[in-house]
Amino acid sequence: MKFVFCTFLIFTSSLLAQTNSLRAGAAAVDITPKIFPLNMPGGFSANMAESAHDPLHARALVLSEGKTTLAMVVVDNLGAGPDVLDEAKAIASAKTGIPIEKMLVSSTHTHSGSALNTRSEAAAAYRKLFVEGVADSIVQAHAALKPASVGAAMHPLPDEVFNRRWYLKPGQMQLNPFGKLDAVKMNPGTNPEVLDHPAGPTDPDITIISVQDSKRQQVCLFANYALHYVGGSPGAQVSADYYGEFARLMPSRLRGNGKLVAMMSNGASGDINNIPFNVTRPPREPFEQIRIVAQKAADAVWFALKKIDKHRADAPLGMLQREITLKYRRPSEQEVMEAKAVLAVKDKAEIEKLPRLAQNYAGSVISASQRPEESITVKVQAIRIGDLAVCAIPFETFVEIGLDLKKRSPFPQTMVIGLANGRHGYLPTPEQHKLGGYETWIGTNVVQEDASVILTTNLLEMLNKLKN
């Protein structure tokens, strides 16, 4: 009996250890449009694509340690809405058993991705392809689960991130579309006679989650960088921007491991882009700057990977999701009256005298005043992967918010992912709201001005709960 009992204990302990050990799987599914023309959103004027320059993908990482199974997906899109993403999550959940609230799907914010609507036959076909592709990436990654270990690190790449909001020299600021003067300007150009100093910081670090199998082969590299899209891809063609080029390049940094799934997520980059406003950059051919940034990012990730002393097969997992209700911004009666006056101008010569885009933003003011809903409910998520934390925010999040979360997080390393599980406009801090500028205008920012404080408070509570 003693022998049988000991054998049972050994078997039970072995099974328990196996259940609690980490497993991981990764997959990349091509979601490049097949039917054109398609609208590429991201501006006031029509921007139609006639073909694809490079492929778009949905890239998924699934992690499981027996008690918790979670999925992290990055999709090449300007910013998929919660309706589309919830549809894809429901399909994936039904096929894998992963709870919907344990799925994070973030958009890269490529401005040369395809719109997700049903306004044309091509658009409707692409929406279906997108939903099925996102779901399939999770299903394939889940099916690929095998024993694995994880590590995390970061490495700086400061020379490709620039704050795009600037103070100008006295007398250089032009009226905004509402006929008012802002304190700062977005994308002010590179003329040193105009520029004074940037209105905020940058986050130079690329943070990575590294996943290896039991033979120490790289399964996945999930990277995060607080940089908007780069742009400069060929016109009339969809493109994954530097995010896709990074994913293509990364396996070569690891001696051609073709099985690696690499992905680059968008960080807190709402006020960050790739334009060095205080210098003049030589002209680039189409896609060249995308390649430059992707190459530097792949190098930085390689250096970050070298910093990981040990990958853990016993890394604890945890994931929390909260739904938070925020108030919609409402224009004042005076603002509505001024907007109506702008829209009433019909004479072409008089329209040209108005500030640039005045009628576009007057329309945004009227729309905001007529919105039937008083509030919007958004999802935020917090994830624990060993000693790394991940915060997911469904906005174009200002870099100050990401830096604040990293500083106050109870975890040694924290990754902040923007455009996660939806896209609800820009998320400035209250301090940046006071300065004005494009990202704070009604139409680009739609929620209450202290929304960043509310979301940060909730995320820090969630991180502390995961830590304890």
C-alpha cells in the first residue's frame, strides 16, 4: 500500500506541475484585402486604395498556465471598433473556450489600412475577411499551445520618436478651426524661425515579451513602441507601415528562424510621431522611412532580447477587464451658435477667409451637441505575465499617460498598449487639454477632459490587484 500511495503522490505532483507550467502558441493570419477599391481612413479627404503594397496581418499570442488562458492580438488597421472586435472575439471564444474578457485585440494604427464598414461590396467583403482573420489568428495560436517560457525586457530607441505638439515663437500661431488661438500646435513644420520647444516628452523604450519553447527556440516576440505610424508608403496602396515591416524583418535578426511570429503594438503615442521638427530630413522614396524605422526597431528588440537573463516556465498569468463609463463632451451654447454661423457661410470667397477646416470642425461641434447618448462605456484591461504588466487602453493615448503608468506601476516593467479593444479618439491629459491643439478639439477628443485620470486610477487598482 505504501508503494501505491507514493506512486500516486508522485503522479499527482507531476500532473500538477505540468498543469501549472506555461504553454504558449502564436500565429499570423493574412488579412490583406482581396477586392478593391477600398477607403483608407485617416483624413478629411477621400483616400482610396487600388491594391496592396505589402500584406496586412492579424498576429496572435495565446498564453496558458492551466488556471488562466489569455490572448493578445495585434491587427494591421487604423483602429478597429469594439463592435467588429467583439464579433471576432465571440467566434474565437466559441472555438477555443477562451473567455472574451481574456482577449486583448489592439490595432497598429497604420493610416494605410482598410476601413471596416459595409458601405460598398468591397468594404463589406473586407469586414468579413477581417473578422474571420482576427478570430482565426486566436484559434490557430490556441491550437499551437505547447510548453514554453517567457521573459521581458526593454531597450531604448530614442532617435525615432518626437513629440508632435509644439509651442511656437511669439506671433507665429495661427487661428484654429474654431477661430481661437491654441497655446500649442500639432505638426508645426520644421522652420526654426517658427518653432520654440515641444509641449511634452517622449517614451524612448521598446518593451518586449519574449516567448521560447522547451528547446529555447523563439516562438513569439511581442513588441511595443510609443510611436504613431510612420507613413510615406506608396499612394493608393494599403500597407502595414513599419509594424508589418518589423514583423517581416525580425526573424532574420534571429538567424532566419522562420517559425517566429513577431508583432509590434502601438504604445502611448497619441502625441508622438516620426517627424524630427527641429531638423530637416533629406527626402525619402516611398516606403524608405518605414524600412529605416523597422530596421532600427528590429535591432533594438534584438538588444532587448539579449538582456533577458532567464525565461520562466512558471510565470504566473492574470488578466482583469473593467468597463468604465465616461461622459461625452458637450459644446457650450456659444460654441454651437458659432458653429452654425460658420456652416451658414456659402459664398466660396467667404469660405476661403475662414480658418483652415473651419466648416469640418463646425460640423463636429454640431454632431457633438446632437449626440443622443450622455456617456460611453469603454473597456480597459490589465495583464500580468510574470513580472511584466500590460495596460490596454482603447484610445490614442498621450505619452504622458503611458509614462505615468510605467512610473506608478507595482511591476518592475510595464507595457502600455493603445488602440486596444476599440478606438474612441484621442486621450490627452487635463494639463494638455489646457494647451489646446488638434488632439484636444471636439471631434478628435470626445470624452470628458479628466478621462485619463479616471482610466489611470482604474488601471493602477487593477495592477495592484494582479500583483497581490
